[in-house]
Amino acid sequence: MESLVFNVLTRGVTAQRAFTLIELLVVIAIIAILAAVLLPVLQAAKVRAMTATCINNQSQLAKAWVMYTSDNNDYTPGNHWQDEEDWTAHTNENWVSGWEDPTGAAPNGPAGSGDADSTNTTLLISPMYSTIAQYTSGQPGIFQCPANMVAVRASPTSKLVRTVSMNSWVGYNRTNDSSFAGYKVYNKLTAMSGLGPSDVFVFIEERGESIDDGLFLVPPPAAGATTVNNMPSGNHNDVGVLAFGDGHVEQHRWLGLGANWSTAYPNCNITTPQQVLCAKWANPIGTVSQRSMGDLGWLELHATCHN
């Protein structure tokens, strides 16, 4: 009887076996295939989530902008870049204050020390330095795109607190100099005739390597420019998010991002992965009549129009 039990137990043990090498390779191959399929899906989901966050942020900024005009006899929030830079002497004037610069330049501090404005959220949420602050509920996060990867040289663990700027043709304290004569400056919301509030962009996401003051410069078509001084951001797979004068928000795919780059800041000294991004966006798009087909033309057509 004991021998019979022993034989049964022995057969049970010997019946068990390990995976063969081929079986293990098959399992590994299946896991690799699943990973290859799922990773792009997960990455796309991450991009969509960040895009949704930016849409929400821009929507809140647009609502704050509209409420400001409603409470101030239709005048639009200030956007005078020189005073935004020299904010200590010009409080309670512009939609935002400060001069961000991840390269270490510091208009308001010792040269090369790194600009403290790049990490100063007070310039975004204090009514003393941001005229729309009272309408944004003290939320500095709405000024920042979560996909921005540009760190501040003076504080490598910190990202720029603001990655959004305002159309240079918008602001109660904007002026139209002689070189841009014939085009509209929107000191009031009711001045947005011709294009209309739904076609004039107010806020735009700007690349971290390009950001400085709160103004996003767009030349008029008559200037014949083929480059821009401020680069639009395409952090969402070459898509940027913009808010318009009527409060609605749009996504726009930039055609020239990732191509036609020329080095403009060889001494950026940010972090190594960002060095290749330290360039101004060059987008030659031919004659004025062809501008509607390019990025610069799109910006011009949604920034201002003829008087």
C-alpha cells in the first residue's frame, strides 16, 4: 500500500514541467507586441489630457479677460511690454507683469543671475501686478502649459510659471506706431470690428525658449516679415491652443514647427536636451498674397486688420 502511494505521488511530481525556451520566447514576444501597441495609445492619451488642461486654462483666461472689459467700460487689459518688464515702477497696469527668460538674462536683476520673474507667481495672481488677477481666483497654474519642458537656469528644478502671452495688437495701452499705420489696435472690445471678437486671438501659448514679456508680437502683412520674434508653442504634437475675444478657445496646428529652424541663441545654456530648441522660428511663406497658406499668415489674419 505504501509503495502504491509513493508511485502515485512520484508520477504527480514528474508530470510537472517547466516552460521550454521557445515558450518563454513566445511569451516575451507577445509582451513586446502588446507594449508596442499600447505605448503609443498611452502617449496619445497623455497628450490629449495635457491639451484638455490647456484648453481649460485658456478658457479661464478668456473669461477673466472678458469680465475685465465688462467691468472697465469695455477697455481691454493693459499689454505694454516695456512696463511689464519694468514692473516695479508700473504696478496695476498690465494683464501680467514680469520678464521671463530661461537663458539667465535678468532685466530686473544682476546679469546672468537668472531672472527671478521666471518663478515668481505673485506677478500672475496679485491684483497689484496682474489686472485680471481678481478674475482668475488666484490660480497660477492656468498661465502654464503642463507640457512645457523648459526649466529655469537659476532654478533647474523649476519650470517657467507662465507660457502664455497676449496678442500685441490688444490692450488699452497699446499704440499704433507709424510703421504699422492702417491697422487696428484693440484698445476696446468694441474696437474689434472688421474681424470681430471671434476672429481676433487674445491669448496664445508661446514656446518656453521664446517667452519674455507678456506680449506676443505679430507684424502686420504690410511689414513683409518672414520670421517672428516670438514663437508659438506646439507642445501638443505641433498643435497650439488660443483664446479669442469672444471667449471661445481653439486648437490650431502649426505647419512650420519642427522645420526651417535657425540658431538664434547659441549661448542659451539651458539644459542639454533643450539646446536644440533654442532657435527662432523661421517661416518664409512667400508674398503677401500667399500668407493665408502659412503660419505667419494665419497669425496676421487673426491678430489685426485694416482700419
